[in-house]
Amino acid sequence: MTVKDVFVSAPGKAILHGEHAVVHGKVALAVSLNLRTYLRLKGTTTGNVCINLPNIDTFLCYDLSELKQLIPVSCGKREEGKPLDAELVRKLREFIGVTNGNLDNCNMATLSFLYIYISLFGSSELPSLTVSVWSELPTGAGLGSSAAYSVCLASALLCASGAIPAPLKESDQSARWCQEDLEQINSWAFQGEMIIHGNPSGVDNAVGTWGGMLRFLAGKIIPLSRVPLLRILLTNTKVPRSTKVLVAGVKDKINKFPSIMTPVLDSVDAISCTCEKILSEMTCEPITGEHYNILEELIDINQHHLNVMGVGHPSLDTLCQVTLTKGLHSKLTGAGGGGCGITLLRPETDSSVVQTTVQDLKDCGFDCWETSIGGPGVQQHSPLSVKEEVLEILNRY
């Protein structure tokens, strides 16, 4: 079986509002981040399946005849939302030599790839192919890098297996799949996320699949039909943190001071809903300075609430202070306790202001990028539409 070459990309994600409150039944808004993960799938005749992940210095090849022995009888049924095939996961862990509980980035990425590959092709013939991935997203920063990877894997392998058609027509630069195909991509990407994270919420892979903005409430994910593209600075303080510990800390505070903390959570819920309303206004009427004033105020209020919840950090205070001296407004995004923050840029913000702010943040020891939120989800690309530097990296393998 030979497969056609496929180029795909998927975005990272940031939480705009509602982190931590979402755990307690409040609305969160997750947005796509225009830092993307790119994947190239290439059919070969080597009798091997190879995966190249230069971001994490991982280059592996497996003999197809060895992989064929791992194929379970139940493979290839492709049911929506089915639980992981525990037996296949066990066999694959044994195969790549990780029988203990701890997986590093390399093992998780490999396991996820082999699981989706065997599950989709297992009932027919395993094709010889090479998958190469390059990401603009830092790993482990809470920006959905693993989900973007899983979404890219799912879309490319579903296309290669013929389970969904390639949406790209000859004259297209890039193209998106129809709703039904996106649902299938999302379902398989969630399987990849389960291998990597155990019990993911499904938000990250949904953002990677649909892009734009999603409203997340009590386990229900609703993609919002239209959102404006907003310019932001994304800052990684590089301060490591444990999401689990931070979530537990917020819970303790709520149990200890329910009459104080419940109104804080209700207020965060109202911030998410107000922000959603403003953003939807911005797509159907002329955008005004007042829209941006409100978005900035919501960012400030939410950042104070997050500090009240105990998930702030001196590095995030520094980020807020540095940007405020330039008239810009910032908040943490994700778990807090370090990690990443976002800074809203108005359309009229001068590029010299942006450059000096980025430099000031880098001088604090942070990584900082100018990017945007609200861009498209997973896409198939013609090679010509892929950034030159990305293409150059992917074509090396």
C-alpha cells in the first residue's frame, strides 16, 4: 500500500478567561494561538515507518514486519469516541521499551504516533511512510503543544488511510475539512491526548481541530462560529509549575473560605461571558476603541482574581508591571504559578512599542513572541504555502 504525501498544521491554544474557575463548573474561553505545529507525511518504499521530531531530538525507524505482530484483532473499526485499546497500548509500551509508568516527551510522542498509525491501518496493510514534525510551540508550557501534535497526526494518518478525503484542491494554498471529518480528526486526536495525558479535558485537541474560540462549560465544548483575530504578546516566564498542585490549592481555598471564594468564581464566570459577548460584537459591527477598553479591563480584573485564588507568581507580576509601563494589559494563561501570560495589543499599538516591550521582557529572562489568537484550526497545505524555514526543516528528513 502506498500513501500520498500530506502537509498539515494545527494551532496551539491559550486560555483567554476562566482558568481554574472552569474546574468548578464555570465558563472558560479557550482560543487558538497562531503558533503552529507542522507535519509532513511522506510515502516511502523502505519497509519501515519512521518518525522525526527535531524539536525534541527524536529520530526513530521501525520495521513494518515487527509492527505487524502487534496488530490486535479489533483494529481499524474507527468508532467515534471509543476508549483506548488498553491491550494495544500495553504491547506498544513493551515494544518501545517503557513498561514502567514514567514516559518522557519522546516516548509519549512515539507511543501516540504508533497507536494512531496501527489503529487506522491495522485491518489492512501497514504502509511504509515517514512522518516529520516541527513545532513553533514550546513543550510543557500549557500551550497545547501535545494536542497540536495529536491533531496533526490524526488528520494526516486519517487522510493517508483513506478514512477522510484530502480537502486540498490543485489550485488551493491551504484547505480545511468539513465538519464531519473534523469530528473524526478530533476524536482520534483525543485518543493521542489520552496516551500523553491520561485524562485530558478535550479542550486542547478541540481548539487544535476547530481553531477560533471555544466555550467550555461542565465538560461541554462549543466552538464559537466567528471571533476577531486579536494581536497579542505571548510570554513564557519559564518558571516551572505543577498544574495538579495549583488546582488542589484553589480547591483548598474554596473549602476554607466558601463565602469569599464563591463570589470570585462567579465573577470570573461573568468575565468569560462578558468577553464572549464583546468578541461576538466585534465580528458584526465596526470595532471601536471602546471594545478594546473593555477587553483590557476584563484582563486586569481577571488577573487580580487569579491572584486572589493563589495562582499568581512574582514572575507574572513582573510581566504585568513591565507591560503596564507601556500602556499594555496582561494576565496569566493556563495554570499560573509561573508558566505563560498573554498581553493584548491594540491595532494602533506602534511596532516600536511592541519591540521595546518584547526586549524588556526578554531582559527579565522570559521568552516572548508577537502572535495572534483566533486563527484557523487544522489545515492541509500545499508545500508552497508552508513557511520557508519550516519547509526547509521538514524536507531534511
